[in-house]
Amino acid sequence: MRMVDPTTTARVNLFAVLRTLEGLPAVDAEARAIAADRRETIQFVVGGVGRARLTIGDGAIAFSPGGGASTITLWFPKPEALNAMFAGTGNPIPLKGLTKIGYLKGPFTKLTDRLGHYLRPSPELLADEGYRKANAELSLHTAFYALAEIGNSDPDGRLNAGRMADGGILVAVEGGPSLSVVAKGGRLETRKGEAPENRARMSFSGVEEAGQLLRGELSSYLAIGTGKLSLGGYTPSIDHMNKILGLVPRYLS
Amino acid sequence: MNTYTYPKSRELFARAAKVIPGGVYGHLGPAEGCFMPIDAYPLFSSRSSGPYFWDVDGNRFIDYMCAYGPNVLGYNDPDVDAAVMEQFKDGNCVSFPSPKLVELGELMVDTVDMADWAFFAKNGGDATSFSLMIARAATGRKKVVLTRGGYHGVAPWTQKAGHPGVTPEDVANNLYVEFGDYEALERLFAEQRGQIACFMSTPYHHPVFEDSRLPPDGYWKKVRELCTREGVVLAIDDVRCGFRLDVRGSDAHYGFEADLECFCKALANGWNISAVCGKDWLRDAAGSVMYTGSYWLSAAPIAAALTCVGKMREMDVAKVCADKGRKLTDGLVAASRRHGFDLRISGEPAMWFMRQSDDPDFVLHQAWVAECVRRGVFFTNHHNLFINAALSDDDIAFTLEVADEAFAQVAKADPREAGKRR
């Protein structure tokens, strides 16, 4: 069977994992402190993939796809270079902000470490209720941001995305966050909250259940059978989307 | 009218989940079965009889899924089951087949119009995969043309590229056309001349989630001529429709003759057997393909099929089911209109598909079906339904009463939406 391809991996790293940093200050005190400190905008330029910016400051982290003004610009000549940085085996080439290497190695690295802390659970960490909740919420965002990238880039993902009818699927957690995966012309976009295009819904009965499913502790079929995950509306699109969701662990593991 | 709850089903599902992937997998399970919302549905049955099953909580349902087709005479048909019990006394799975194998072959050839021979297996998927192998053996070609949205089982070649467990190579020889589009089929045959072994299709189009589509006038006659002209084997997947539309085969029902025809479902009223019937020119090819299974020639299901086919012929089961289907669906449509809804029926009356109009995301239909299930009428949301011969006028009347109350409940639960439809 097909393994991961580097371009899709880079898209997932750039547009899903980095984007998830947005949610970090809400769950992590260290991230809040860093975000409350000096303001920086880091632009990532990845050959064959695209650009994205992270603005850190004013107590928040904001992700924006595409290029623009920045205080630091990092260049990755090809997808594999970005993937190497995420794997801890490579470094970016700074194009702008050469004097701010300290920020990258200090506060920014700390932020990514904190995100890694929440996205890589261990049994000990999961014993803490607050950690479990943070893990579930951040994992949910990473997984569904990644899903759109995989649907738009991975060969199997594209096949399944192409089968999805135009319209959105609400992915909601009772008492927790919600996202919408919107399909148009076979391309996917994940947005926060409800989308007017939504035609179907996939609802978790709680954050705990969402976390269990995303961590692989609960199978989706079992979750449906026990009501921990309920589906409704235009279900053919959910079926196709779930085929893409099944590819997500390949890219995030 | 009381509504059902399912505590024992839930308990059993929790036990199942520990030892069986997904708890209940496949089309009988809550995920593939599209049980939405899940709390409206039972998950396990305890017994069945005629048109009914009872769940493990003791709730009775009129079953319009008929085990997804096999129940054609009524569950536990006394004649079919007696033949099976009698056969059990003589033996079932033995090192040699019973004479009943020959009797069933003769009966199939006598019953199915196109049949010069018959071959037996277990599931519908065995029959469709075997048919494709026969076509390839006979023609020396690799490709198969299928209709988009058609269902021919779960073997890798029947699934979609990009689905779990399916490699690109599994489906590399598949070509697709829209059902009923003769011109597209003709173009595809011309583009792929000399490479297509088989055109496989259901006799009419009965996909999930969409309206069923009957063949356009003259479609099958032209397809028959095209396949003959191009040397392509015309294989009809009659697994779902077989005997319910016509005991002579659904190709006879629509006025043409297939080269291969696959049967299962109604063949033995729930006993496990399937069949491929074929034309003489494919007999040697069929014999040349190595295709068998441990239980394929077991005598008890063969005895069931002998009795079931005999009864279906005698009572003209297709007419019985079609008449009941018309009566039921007319009543369902009338019930919907009384409450300002517009239930749309498509397909053949014995195995109709239904949905609500002005409901593109199925929200209304899922709500109505759930209310029916809670009151003892088992429909599923997005699959065609089935009629069986044991369904009585009283059962139909009860179903219509339930449907009426379910529509009233849906209208009440969302009066704004219901008002829009008035």
C-alpha cells in the first residue's frame, strides 16, 4: 500500500500542525506567557508547498495561510527540508530576521515543544484530566486540519475527496470545539466553527470521547454503535471523509 | 402508540465490542446500516417469524429489510425449513455432494429462462467474482465495465481505489459508465475494443442514497446486441432482485437474455447458497475456472433452495410481492401528504427506495424513519426496502398507522420546517 508522500507531509506540517499552535495559549500557561511577550511574525516559505505565517504576540498566536509581512522569514527549498525540521533532523534557512535566531531557538522552540507535549500523550500524562482535555482539543484541530491537506494532496486522499459532494460536514464536540470540513469541487477546507455550507454532522458526545477516538483508544464503528459518535444528514460525504480521516495517522504519527 | 427502548441490545453490544471488531460489522451493523440516530434502533434480534423479527428486548418489528433480501417467503417458512431439517437427518457437509445438487441444477435450468447450466456457491459476491473469472477465461480479455454506484459485493475488485485494503491494482481493470446511458457504453466499448471481457450490471439501478432507476425503454435490447457484437459477456448481477421481480430471472422481466446471471438472497429464503446460471457457450469456461469452497455443496441449503424455488414458482412470488409493495407504498405516500410532506418512491414495488422531497441532506427522512423504527416498523434510511410474501394486509395497515404517527411526530418536532412544506 502507498506510504506517506513528502509533499503531503509538508502540507500537513505547515498548514495543520503549525496552525494548531493557535489553540495552545488557551490550554498552556507557558504558551500564554510567551505569546504575551514580544510580537513576532514568522513566515514559512516552503518550495513546492507554499507559504504561511504565524503571528505571536498580544497573548495570542494567529496562523494565516499565504505570504505577507513578517519579522522573520524561514526558507525551506523543498518539502523534505520542512519535514526534516519537524523531525528535528534539519534546520531552516533564515531569509529575514537573522538577528532573531535567538527567538527561534528560544521562545518559538518552546512553543513547538509545548505543542508536542500535548500531541504526544503518554499513559502518565493522560492520567491528568486537564491534559486529556487539552490533548483531545488540540488533536481534534490537528487531525481535521490535516485531513483537508491530505484530501487535497495525498493520492488516496484526493480520490476520496473527489467523491465528496459539495457542502460541509460539521465536526462537533458536545461542550467543546467545533470545526467544519467544507468540500467544493473535490477540494477540502477545514474551518473553525459552523459553516453555512454544512450538510452533515458528526458529533462526539464529549471531549473525553473525542480524545479516545483520536488517540485510537476507541474505534469509530464502536463509537457509532454506542452513541459516543453520532452522524446525521448527508452521510455519503461523511463516509468519504472518514476514508481520509483513516489516512491522518500515517501523516501525524 | 408506545415507543421502544433497547437496554438489552445495548448491553449485548457492549459485550460484542470487546471481542468483535466494531461490535456488529458490515451491513447489519449500526455504521454501515446508517442507524441514525442510533438510539432509535435495536442492535440484536432474538427470533423471527413470517414478516417479523423480535429484538432482544422483546420488541416486535415488521421487517422491511427482510435480512437485506433473503427473506422472500417469510422468516422460518415451514416448508423450506422442513426440507432443511429432513436433509440434516441424511447429512449436510459430506465428501461428496448429494443428489439434490443435480436436482437443483435441473430446477434452475427449468426455472431461469436464460440458464443452460447452474453453478452453486455461498454468497452473492462468490457469484459475481466467479462470473468475472468466467468472462475472462472465455474471452481472454481483462477489463470489466461496471455502472457507477452499482454494488457487486465486497471482493477487492468491487471496491473503490483509495479505500482501506484496496490497492490500485485491484481495480485497475475496472471501467465505469452511468446506468442506462447506452451511448456512453457504446463509446466505451469502441474505445476499449478487444479488451473488455464483461459488462456487469444489476438489472435496474438500485444504489444506496439515491433514487432507484429503471432501465430506459429499449436499453437492455441495445446493450444485448452491443455485447454480442463486441464479444463481451453480459453478466447480470441479480443477487438482490433475483426472483423478486420474476422467477424466470430479471433479464426475462426486462425482455432480454443475459450470458451469465448471479443469484443469491431470495434463492433459499435465508439459507446460505448462491448461484450462477449461464449460457451454453460459457459452460467450458465455467468448468475451467478453479473456484470452490468448503461448504459450497452442502446439502441442507440446496434442499432449502429446491423447496424455495418451487414455492416461489407456484405462488408467483414476484406478483405477490409487487402487489403488496404497491399497496404499501401508495399508503405511505398518502400518509406523507396528510402531514404536508412528499415521500418519493422509486424502483420496483417489491424492493422500493424512498426519500422525502425537498430534503437534500436527508434530515427529514432520517427523523421519520427513526420514528417508524421506534414504533415497530423496521426501515433503513438509505437502502432499498424489501417486501416478503408473508406480509399481510393487517401488517400493511399497521405500517401505515405507524407511518402516519411518525409523520405527525416529525411535523410536531419541527413545526417551522413542516410548515414550509405545506
